[in-house]
Amino acid sequence: MKMETHETGGAVVVALAGEIDLQYSPNVRRQLMDLMFARRDVLVDLARVVYIDSSGIASLVEAYQMARKNATRFVLVAVSQPVLRVLQLARLDKVFTLADSVEAALAG
């Protein structure tokens, strides 16, 4: 799994790639929660994620809940088909804010 972060338009973009599973989800959780504690708007780019398990989904849910508590934005961007299928199965596609691109997330 790869994780890159950069700032754009007042938000932090966390671009993830590869597999987010039990081995790597603690790293994802730690990065996202650090940003949540800093009260940053976060866009999570999932375009290059080929697999996500329940631990990865749990990391996203926890960050989303903290963002709501902090009144900050938390958007899933360019969600890949494998991730979208998992979100749909769990009906989380109706919970998370989804955007087609970073630009769309910043505009909306």
C-alpha cells in the first residue's frame, strides 16, 4: 500500500493506492486521525485502491465520525470500483460524501 498526502484548496488530499487490509489499515487510521485531530478538511483519493477489507472501512468510518464531530469536511474521492462495491454492500455509499474528483470535492 502507498499513501501520499498534499495540500490543495485548503484541504489535505490523502491519496491511497494498493490494498488496504489488516496489515496497512493502522497506518491509514493513524494518518487520518492525525489530520482529524488537527481539524483539517480531508479528501481521501481512493482511485488506485484495488482492495479494502473491513479494517480499512473501519478506519474511514472512524475518521468520518471525527470529522462530523469537528465540523470539518471528509470526502471520499474517485472511489475505485472494488471499494465502491464494498461501500455499497455496507450501504456506506449513502453515508459518506463521495466525489468524482478532487476538483469536484473542492467545488462542492
